Amino acid sequence: MPPIRPTRGAQPISTGLGYHFVSPKKARDAKKTQTLVHIPGVNSKQQRIREQMAALMKPQVLTTTDTPSSESSSAPVRSETPTNIEDAVNHYSYDEDDFIANDSDYQPTQETSCPTTDVTHEAQRRHILPGKMAYNLYASWKTLIPTLVDAHLKYSARTHGRPLPELCPVISACANSGCVQRRFSMVCLFFDRFLDVNVLACNCSTLSQVLVHHGLFPTAPSQPRMAISVELLAFYRALFERSCDAIHALASALKTHYARRGFQMINATYLTYGHLLIAPQGQVIQEPFRRGLGQAVQWYDILQNEVEQQTEAAVQISRERVYEARRPQCNQEANTTTPKPTTTSLLRGQCASILMQHCPACFGGVSFGRPLSEGGDIHVATDGNFHHRHRRSAGDCPRFYTPSYFLPKSQVDSVGSRILTQRKRPPKIRASLVPDEAIDQCEHSYEAADGKKQKAAMDSFDDTGIMALICHHDIPLFFANIDSPGEQQKYAVSLIEHLFSLLPQEATVVTLYDVGCVLSRSLSQWACQLEYNPRMCTGLGLTDGEGTERLWSRFVKLIGIQRSSSRQRRLWLIDRQAGAIGLEMRTDLADWIKRRLKRGVNGQGATAKEVLNNCGIETQDLRDQWADQKKSQLSIRAHAPARLKKELDVVLTLQADLDASEKALQVTRTVVEKGTNTDETLDALESLERSHDRLMNKVEVLYASLNVQDRFPELQGVDLDFVRTLLMARDLKINIRKRAIGSFFKWDKLDRAVGGANQALGTKLHQQTRKAIAKRQPALMTAIRKFNSYCERLESLFDPSWGVPLPAPLPTKLADLRNDQTLMEDVWITPSVGDVPRWIEDVDMRDGIRALLKQDRCREEQCRLGLEADNLCRWFRDELTALELAIRSPTSISSILIPLQQRRDHVLQLQTKWVTPLVSSIRFATNASIAVKLAITLSESKGPSEI
């Protein structure tokens, strides 16, 4: 037997397959046994389960010959209220049948052979894509909905503003006595009860039309067994706008409410299918309404959407007539009422109607072409959210709704293809406002700028989020569905491109994006802040670009529901919720303007004015210093080259490792000196210290090889140790700023529900946020203490003749750090020519510059709010004119008069809600009078208005 080789290298080498080695088996613990423990009662429990399984696998067979079939033997009845059960039996058994379309030809009969062997149940796989039955069902609904519009409008006209009539036991909508009628019996759900109703249908009035004519909506497109009150569905639709989708809650609440009032769905005798007994006698149906309610809610909303489209088409025709009639006056308004800039003349135009309906304050203007240096014509913001994902396992359903807010996928993909094509071409020569080094750092710092970063698991989610475009007042304009792992630029670009397609050619738009500096070239760096921060850009007023975050907070309730919904239903939920939120925010536009005037213009303006008075510096001096600061900090020499930064990072990493090893050596020496050790131990420790010193010297040589003085000639004559510390402090501050901003975002999440002002995070997300903060804080505090030590060392090495501004230390408390204005400023690494600028060393000068910028933004915001108030008044007049004209137009369909009058009443209510300090109630009343007169003139009607 060959000897055992102790090491792997000493193992014998052979050709071919070689030797086969087997790992030795580990000896078992002798204390462990394999005794089988018998649990008392487990055998009887298993026997009961087997008996239950056998009963399920072998349903009871009906052997009597006089047993009625399922068409006449089972019915949902009320346990305490007498009713005609037999009529409802024939057409209602289980609510699952409400989903079956065109299946009425199959009827189980007594002649069906009953199987005597075990029923085989094959495991059905979960269907992710819709099947043929689903397509047939949705096709039937799509065919049915247009035929119900007229009946629904007539019912609304009869019942609008009146008490609901009592429903008769037998209903019909046929006025021709010669029609052959068929009788159907079904269960109808109301607020307080459900009852059986006989429906008479004929060739001129189908079953669904008769139901809608009497205020009932079917739960299936063909041969429904249940109908739901239109008023109940309308109430749920209003509830949906406030609390989102809650079909399960509504179904359970109705069942409980009915049961408490003495109405219950139970089986009259027993429920059969052929010869098989499915449910015993008197059993309460567990979920009798859920599926029927889900179908009715979804397709009733589609019916309402169809009515809204017809109404909007009639109003749009009147808008065009009003626009043509007011064209000369619009030209006069564009030339007189709107002040012209000194360098650019504004041109007349009009935004698309869909934009004006979303936000009349932003898009209701008639003059465009204001330069971007003065703020542009329109302000919008865009951002993505990756919480609104959709699970791939939830599947999809046939397309049943055309979203009004979401861009088509083909349009977004087309923009992405064009972006990829342009990136393959050589980059164009351009004049960058910000050094590329700063933008590169910003692009690598922020996740939103990294289109390749995977933010959701694509194997679990097929839709990973949504990208939103909002206006100046946070009203949603359009959405793009994100179906890629990262926040790619094609989504933001497609939204902006779609917006421009609906604007006049002369319109100028300012778009705010959290990484707008990266998007403009293809804001974590101070250079990017100087050029792209809205508080430092002329003309942007108090626009902050954070409106998307406020919008996402209103969509929080959708996150859990849409992940388990089908893909098409997810888009429908978001789109309809966005429409409800947008309409509410449009109604509250005047409140938004008054809040901005009170808290923004007046409040922040007064604070800025007080700071300016206290600093005691002339306004012109402040402006000159601000211009000098921007020029200096946007220069290329103010930013270290990328290669030098990379090499410096290597030196910093080695320096950090050596500092840690030096500390460990000191601790080791302290421990060794306290005990009794041999000479060999002391020699080994001294050898380690000598090796550490040699490494320190090599790091110094490595840093010297960077030739910082050659790359920065202006640093000639400055102490090398000072320059090294200065560069390390600059790099460390960039890292601190990145870490601090991440911590600030986490703190914002925790502060979101303070005082009950907003929705709470929930226990899981709250714990995750606190863990993330706790994980970030030690590294952040260590970096801040290291930076402050650099500041102390720089102060000790500083020579005033060098002219290099010294960085200010940072506070170690997170709350103080958040309010520290110097956090966003980079460390200055170039000597100043002549005296040190006042914007560097004078605290009053820096405070005065910030106050001056704030005062300028408040004045700009006040001017913009005045323009938006004028746009609101103008839109009120034109929209009221169009509605009055549509009501008076002889070509209008009489059935849509009620929706038109409802719209007109809603617009009339705005003249009291939209009164602000910028627009008086007298002006709105005057415009209302002008609108009625113009509508009467255009319609050639002499009758009085119904105002």
C-alpha cells in the first residue's frame, strides 16, 4: 500500500484517468439515535383526511329518477324574506358562470352517463397569457358596450336630480306590442337588498338593453344570471377615485350587509351538475358576488368612458368654432395683455386640447416664444418609479381599454432605437456649460443616470415601473410604462418628445429631471448644481422639480394591487386613477396658487429680504460676486482630471489600509509590552513595523509619481503635503456628499408620515429604512471625521501667500449636516489670483448671495403665477362658451345633453373656487356673461341661458 501523502502537491501523478480518491466518512455521534417516535393520534388524523379525499374524488351520485336537473333545482334564496325562488333558479347557480360567453348550447341532461370510477383531476398549469375563452368573453363585451350607451344616457336623463323609482317585479323596454318577448329571471343587487326580477326581452330591446334602461348592469355579456344597480356601481366608481380598487372589500361588505338585513344567498335544495351533487341543501354560498361585481365594475367603467368620449367629441367641435370666432381677439390679447420680453417677440398659438384639459393654468396661454433665460413658457418635470411593478406570474388579459395617459410601447421603443442609432455615431462638437468631469461623476453617482443598472428582477417582473411627466402644478400629463431593468433615457425623451408634438412650434419648455445634466449631454456635483439647480437658474421661480415625488405619494395605494393584477388591468387602474387625481388637482388650482403666494412668494420672500437687510451689502456687489463664483467654479481647472482622480483613489485606498494596519500594530505593541514575551516575539513585532514604514515610504513615492505639480502648474510653490491633503479632502468630500444625500432620502421617507400629514410607510418598509440609515451612518461619520482632520491639517500647513481657500469642517450631526450650505460646495484646489474672493471667506457675502437668489426666484414666481391666473380665466371663458354652444347646437344628440349640462355646471362652480388675489370674482362673472352671449350668437339662438 503506498504511503499517505500529507499535501496535495505530494500526491502521485499518473497518466490516463488517474487515481480515484474518496472523501472519508465522518464518524457519527454516538449520542445521536435514529429511534422512530410515534405521535399519538396521527393515524386517526390521517384516516380522516383519506376519507375526506375519497369523498371529494367520488362525488355522490343521484339515483332517484324524479330529481330535478340543475336548471330547476338550485337557487340563491333569502333565509328570512319570502320570494319567488323558482324563477331565479333557472338562471342562477354559481357566479363562475358569469364569465362564460356563448356557452348556452351546453346543458347537462338526465341521460348523461355518470362515471362509476374515480374522477381524475389533472393538475392545471397557471395560464399567464389569455386563452380563447377569455378573448371570446372580451370580444362579446366590446360588441355589447356600444349598444348600451343610448339606454344608459336615457336612464341618466330620466333620473338626474330626481329620486330613484321603485323597480317593478317585471321590467321591459319594448314599446311595440307586437314583438315576441322572452322572459328571463335574474338576481339584481341594490344598496339595501337583492331580489329576483323578471326581464322581458325582444328583438327591438335586448336583455342587456332592458336592464340598463331600468338602471341595472349585467354581469355577463350574454345570458347573465345577475345584474347590479347602476347607482351602486356609480357609488363604487366614486369610491374608487378615493380608495382605489376594492372589489373584494365591496363584495364582502355587500354579503355582510345583506345578511344583517335578512338576505342571504343559499342553495334552495341542492346544487347539481348532471347526476353529480356539488353542494348540499341549505348551504350558504361563500362568495356569491365577487366575480360578478368585478366584471360589472370593469365594464361599467368602459361604458362610462364611451359616454365621456362622445361628450368630449361634441364639445371639441364647439371649441373649434369658438376658437375660430375668437381668433382676432386672441391676436389682440397676445399683443397687448402679455408683456413682451425685451429681446424676443412672442407669437400667437394654442396648445392641444388634451393639454388644456389637463392643466389650463400651464397650457391655456395664447402667446409663446419666451426665451429659456426668462424661464420659458412651460415648466414640466419627469421622473421614474420602480415600485409600480407587475409580477410576471400574474399573467395578462385581452386588451379592453385604450389608456389616455400612457404612451404606446411602439412609440417609446422607436425613441429608444433612435437613441441607440445616434450613440453609434461620432459625438457632435458642443459647448458644454458644465465640465465633462463633473457630469461623469454625476452619471456614476446616481442610479437614475445609470440606464444599465437593474432595479427589478426581470425574471419575476415583466413591467418594472412607470415614468411620469407632470406640469408646474404637479398634475400628471403622460406616463410611459417601463419594461426594462433600468431607468433608460428613452422613457424621459419619449415623454418630452410627445409633449412637444402637442405644443405650438414656438413654445419653449423647461424640463426638470433629477439627472438633467446627464440627459442634456447624451445633480450631485456642485458644478451641475450651479447650472441646473432650479434655485440658481434665472426664470424658474420656485419650481423645484419634486412634484413627481408628491404624485407618487398619491399612487402608493396602487402598488400592492397592481402587482397581482393582469398587465392590461394594471394600466387601466393607473390610468383611471391618474384621471381622477388630475381632475381633482385641476379643480384645486386656485388653492395651489394661493398656497404658493402665501408660503412661497410672501413667506420666503420676506425671509430673504430680512437676510439682505442684515448682511449690509449692496445688491450689485452680490450679483458681481455670484457671477465671479459661477465663472470660477465652472472652469475646467476647478475639477481634477478623471485619470488623476482614478490614480488618487488608489493612493487613498492604500493610505486607508496602511492607517488601519498602523493602528493594529499599535494595539499589538501595547498588548505585547504588558505581558512577558520572548525576544523572538519582540523581533517579529519590530520586523512588522519596519515593513509598515517601508510601505509608507512607497506610498509617498507613488503619490510623487502622479506629478500633481506638472498637471496643475498653478500649484507650483505650494507645499506638496498641503496639495496632497487638499486633493484627498476634495475627493473625500465628494464621497461624503454622495453618502449624505442617500441618508437624507431615507430620512425623508421616515418623515413622510410625521403628524399624520401623509400615508405611513408600514412596518416592513419602516424597518428596512431604519436599517439602511443605521448601515450608512457609521461610514458617513467616519468619513466626516476624516475630512475634518484633513481640514485641521490644512489649517496647520496653510500659508496665506499661496492663495488657496481652505475648506470648512462639516458638522457630525446629520440634522446639522442637512442644513449646512457648504456640503454642496467642492473643495477649492486652485489658488486665487490676487486677494481671496469675498464669496469664499466672507460668511455675510455667501448668505447675501443665497438670499438674493431666493428673492429673485420669488419675484419670478409671482410673475408666472400672474400669467397662470390669466390662463385660468381665459380657459374658463372659452370652455364655458364651448359648452353653452354644444348645448344649444341643433346638431347635438339629445341623449348627451345631461353630460353636457353636468360639465357646464362643474365649470360654473369654478368661478367661485378659482378666485385668487390675482383674479377677482368680478372678472370671472364678466367672462361668464361674455361666454353666454358669444354662445347665443354662434348658435343663432335667442333663448335665455340656463345659468
